[in-house]
Amino acid sequence: MIPYNRQSISNSDIELIKKTLKKTIITRGDNLVKFEKAIKNYVNCKYTVGFNSASSALTSACFGLNISKNDIVWTVPNSFVASANCALHFGAKIDFVDIDKEYKNIDIDYLEQKLIKAKKQNKLPKLLISVHFAGQATFQEKIYKLSKKFGFKILEDASHSLGAKRFDQFVGSSKWSDATVFSFHPIKTITSAEGGMVCTNNYSIYKRIILFRNNGITKNPSEFIKKNEGNWYYEQIYLGHNYHLNEIECALGLSQVKQINSFVKKRNSIANFYDKNMRDCGFKLPKIEKENLSSHHLYAINIDTNKINKNFFFKYMSKRGINLNVHYIPIHLHPFYKKLNFKKGDFPNSEWHYDTAISLPIYVGLKINDQKKIINIIKKFVE
Ligand SMILES: Cc1ncc(COP(=O)(O)O)c(C=O)c1O
């Protein structure tokens, strides 16, 4: 089967993992420090903190941003559930902003209108979590401008977008936000098997999330509330979790950092090949905004459901050895979120996208002959 996405592991990745396994310290060691530093240097931000997933990094970032009970947090429905769950863990009230049909990212006009309405009702969000869908940055500078006007904080969920750019800024620089989160799940730009990272330029967020990752524990005497009782002493000052990345995961992540640019280049060339060869298939192909470099985590097309039955298309492709996928089931339509009073029809663009979206295979190891095969099978199906 040709998968829709998968990791790419090199011999040098394997060598660094082997070396790490022979070390005395296999968690919370210098691979973590090096991995955090490498991402910090790559994206050009002040602080980075590694986590064992983007989900835990998002939750920790919410803690870093002081999200608490009844705070209002907005995100988009067109994302993985972790983009919204992270705020619910602190008792926040979640709401959604619909996407635009062109880029499938947050709709800036819709956002502005919703903010104007919320201001009148005294229900402005404390935090907006913007999601860079499929590897394409949002109009982050516009969101930032609105955040200054309406007074909310911004967390970028850039799980898909390591290596992507907006203007001359790498996603992660957090130039237009308070913090950014990456995922290192196997199918993302680079992998640490599981993993995530928070990037920020804000020292107070950085300090809070470091402790949150470590069960809220500090070993720094200057932060102790009570008297230092000796060299063994530590204090728990927050309620946190064990969200650490181990040294083996960090070895893989660290080794992969060197390959970010080549991975993004390869994903772009695959996307360009689809663009060129599927122009006449009657699909809406992904559109990249002119000021963006996409990391092309996904290649999501939209089909005409009057002409194509999505389920049938899936089965047809699967029978011919090609695995497709769909991104995303709108978050507000999951049973858990329906219990929070969201319903079908609330966010029509995200729902339209779900009804029509199909993610085609895109990954570094996808061979040109396999891609040609995929395109030929799709063309035959369309005919
Ligand atoms: C947009 C988005 N946010 C968050 C996550 C969670 O990432 P992780 O699997 O690293 O927890 C994902 C994972 O697919 C994602 O796509």
C-alpha cells in the first residue's frame, strides 16, 4: 500500500539513536538541550521547550498563558481535536471561528466580525489558537493586528508547519503571536517518533511551561517558597504533568533537524507535480498564498460531491493500493463537542471542507513512479 503520509529515517538518524542508547542518561539529558537549541536557532525565537507530543505542548502553552476556568478561547473547527482540547483541560469555554474556502485557514473577515460582536456582548476571547492547516501559514500578521485591537493572546498550532514561512519569517519565530507549537509525530515535517515543542519569545511563558512539564516541580532555590532543606530538596509549586521527551526521541529529532529544508523542498516538489498533472481533473487543488512557503504536510484536494462519491473514491483507491485520508472532521461535530452545544451548520465552510476534502499521499520517500501511478489511477477514476 502507498500510505498518505509517513516518516523518513536515515542511517545517520539510526546511528545517533544507537549512540544514545549506550549513554548513562536516557531521559532529560543533553540531546533534549541540543534539540531545543537546534529548533530555536532554526525558527529564530528566544526560547524553546520540548514535550512528548504537540498535544501536551499545546496544553502546556495554555498553562503558560494562564488559561483558567471560564476564560474564553477560540480556535478553528478544521483541525485535530488537540487544538481545542488543550484549553478545555483548564476549564476554559471553547468557541470556533470558521475557515476560508481558499486556504482552509482561519477566515480573517469572519474573525473580525466575530470579535466586533463579542466586544459588544463583553465576551471577547482571552486566547485565539490559530492553526496553520496542511503546512500553510495563516495571515498571522493580520491576526496579530486584531489581537492588539481587541486584546487577546495568540497561540499558533503549527503542528503541520515546521519549515514553512510567512514573508521572511519561519513559522515558529512567534513574531505575530505569544507562542507556537510544533508536532514531531512521524508524519510531520520531521519526527522524534512522538514529540512536540513550544517556541516563544516570552520569558514568563517559558518559565511556567518548563515547570508544568515536570509535575510543577522546581529545583531552583530562588523559586522555593519554603527554606532550602539541602541538595536533595525540590518543591512543587504548580499542578503539572510528566510531559518530558526522552533522549532517544530527542536523538531522532535532533538528527532530523538538519533535514528540514530538504524535506520541505521534496514535499513542495511532490505538491507541484500534483498541481501540474491534476489541473484538469475537476478538483479544487490546494492554493498557496503568494507570501507563503508551505511545508506541505498534507496535499488536500476538494472533490465535487455532485459528481464523485467520496466513500466510493476511497474504496476504489484502496483496492488499487493507495491509502487516502481526510483532514479534518470538524472539531465541533465530534460527539464530545456536540455535548457542549455545537451542532451541524454552525461552521459551514469547515463542514463543506470536510464533506469534500481528500488528502493524497505526500511524503519524502514517495517515488515519482508511485506518484505517477496515483495520478493515473485518479484520472481513470475521473474519466
Ligand atoms: C493541527 C494539529 N494539532 C495538534 C496535533 C497533535 O499532535 P501530536 O500527535 O504530536 O500530539 C496534531 C496531530 O496530528 C495536529 O494535526
